[in-house]
Amino acid sequence: MIYFIMAVKEDVQENIREPLMPIENILDREDGGAGDQANNKKVNPCMVYFSTLIAVCGSYAFGSCAGYSSPTQSAIREDIALSLAEYSVFGSILTFGAMIGAITSGPIADYIGRKGAMRVSSVFCVAGWLAIYFAEGVWPLDIGRLATGYGMGVFSYVVPVFIAEIAPKNLRGALTTANQLMICAGVSVAFIIGTVLTWRALALTGIIPCAILFLGLFFIPESPRWLAKTGKEKEFEAALQKLRGKDADITHEAAEIQDYIETLERLPKAGMLDLFQRRYLRSVTIGVGLMVFQQFGGINGICFYTSTIFESAGFSSSVGTIIYAILQVVVTGLNTIVIDRAGRKPLLLVSATGLVLGCLLVGVSFFLKDHELGLESVPALAVTGILLYIAAFSAGMGAVPWVVMSEIFPINIKGVGGSLATLVNWFGAWLVSYTFNFLMTWSSYGTFILYAAINALGILFMIIVVPETKGRTLEQIQAAINA
């Protein structure tokens, strides 16, 4: 959604050129003093953990939507008498719904709050699942799928942003990564139970995480940073106190957030065009760039057509897909443990390196097959490459771009900036999944060499452009990036 700024006063334009908060004031606080360290012992993160648990029910709902179409294809086509083209529309319309959700997610989250946006998303998902459950023709199916896609698009933005805004800096990486873990879990569970449940029953299971989320939101606080931004000072302090524990001294953190918000209030209301101002250009470049490399490195083509790739390489598709699903969940789970210790940037670099190697192995396997060389080694190379690819993606590129995206945008442009990054992500997901079969027809090994080259460019981008954000408050990160 694009807002046009009609006029800006000269003195406001001058203020825009200044840091959102004096950098020396923020960065000097980065390590904290002895008083801060003593106070940290009194912080009780139980409410942060509980709030995160509720929020990632939205991530699980996201995964359930994404994983629904794979195990239900033959049953839906038989029961509703859909042609392959009609079912293809049913499967792909999810992505278009997600794009619409991505465009509107930021403004909605800014206007009615992070909790309000999650409620809206839950309602759309529940309505979509019910439409699919009761469908007797193609139109209810498509409308239901579009509605669940819209919910996915909103969840993909608001869940990591909400978690980043409530978490203390030492837990933010691990808790935000739980978003990706629950997406993987939702996909894997939908795939597994979809083999034993009817497609209508599987649709009903998608309502469960939405219901838990909707009810759970009544028991957790709103994002303190959003409350401060909207001028709700009493609610802001109460929410921050609830999140840090009743015995915690929130004075320092509350003052830092308030100082930052007061500085932002001098700036005009941000629209999409304002993202391209010089002061915000680095944040936009980092957020959008990571989403570009996450998607155009081939993940959705490989994910959607894993069984086809295994079959083409002469390996059992069922065995390969099961190993794929288990490995994805396990590695993503391990990632939540190490992200706040290893840091964001090292995980991204290790992950992207693994993606390059995985693509090269699969490319070599198809090259050997096409030229009838070493055919006995083709299945082993293909399976090793695919599993290395998904393990590497789950170790960094799956989750970390969402973590960084939730950290780098100042709160006055977080809505439009997050919407743009999420829209780019979903557009990339659609484009890669749509073009994958065409590329494979052109050249099977050339396809994976192309993906390897894109991931190699991603490594250069991360080395040169992406900063390390581990161990800093959101205000410190944004002040340093947007200086």
C-alpha cells in the first residue's frame, strides 16, 4: 500500500538527515553497566516464552496451509472431479493470497496492533478452512485456499515482528527462529497425517492452531514498542513490566524505547516511497536482498518437486521425502539453540555455502545422467545434494532472513518495510515454483548450476552488506544501520 507524502516542512527534512537517536547514546549502552547486569538477574522471561508460544501457533497454521495440497491432490481431484489445471489453480492461488496478505500486513499491524493483525489472520484462515471443508465444487475450494493464503501472508510478517519486539536482546534470535521451526513442523505434520486422514478432515485440523492463537491472544500483552508508538504510555509500561517480570526494573529499557519513539515522532508518516530515502536505503537493501536470495536460490522449486527430483534421479520418492521432512525439522530446531550464540551472519554464510554445494552435487548428478556417465553414482549424488541443500537452508537461510527483517527496520517504517520484504518473498516463491519445471525441461543440471550461482552471489551480499545484529537492542541495531 503506497502512501504519497504531499508536503514536508523544511525543518522536518533537516531532521530526517539526522540519526533516529544519537548513536553514541545508544551504542554506549550496548554492553550495559553493572546495575543493568544486576537487574537482569531479576528478569523473569516466562511471559515472553508464553507469548512466543501463542504467537508461533500462527507459524504452525502457516505450515499447515503450505503442506495441505501435497498429500490431498489425488483425493480432492477424485471427489470434486477437478482437472489437473483446476487443481493447479487451487494449489497456486495460495501464493496470490499470501501476496495480498503481505501487502496489507504492515499497515494492519501498525493500525490495530500486532495482536490485532494476528486475530485478523486467524479469522481468515478459519474461514478458508471451513470453505474448503464444505466445498462441493471448484469455486469454494479456490476461495477457501485464497483466504488461507491471505492469512499466511499476514502471519509471515507479523509473527516474527511481534516476537522480536517483545523479546529481550539475549533471547530474540532463538525465539524469532521458533517461527521457522513451527512452519516446518506444520508442513511436516500436514504431510504425514494427510496420508491417513481424508482431505476434509485434514482441513479441520488446520483450524486448531488458529483457535489456540485466537484464544491465547487474550492472555498475553501487546507489543510494548507498538503501544509506545501509538501513545499508550500506561499500557506500554504495564506490558513491558508483564513481559520482564514483576520484580524487574524496566526503567532503563522503557526510557530507551520512549526516547527512540519521541525522536521518530518528528518524522512524517512513512509510505512505500519513503523507503527509498537515503537514510532507510540500507535497511531496505538488507531486508529485501535477503528475501531475494532466500527464494531465488531455488528453495520452493526444490521443496514443491522433491519427489519428482528423487524419481528423476532414480531414488525412492517416498523414502527421500520422509527423510527430507525429518531433517528439516531437526536442523531448524537446532538452529533455535545456536542463533544467539553463533550470530546471524555466520549462520547465513555457512547456510549459503551449503546451498551452493548441495546445488552443485545435484547438478553433477543430472549431468552424469544426461551424458550416461557413472550412472550408478547418480542416485547417491542427487540424494546427498538435496539433503545437504535442505539441511543448509534450515540451518540459516530459512529462518535468519526473517529474524534480521524483524530487527532492521525502524518502527516508523516497519509496517511498509516489512510489507515490501514479505511481498518480495512471496513473489519469489511463486516465480521460482512456477518456472522450475520449465527450467528442468530446458536443462536439469543447468537449473541447479543456476541456483548455485545465485546462492554464491548471496554469499557476497551477506559478506559486504549484512551486519551482525546479535546482542543488540532493536534501537541500537536501527540507529547503527540507518546512521
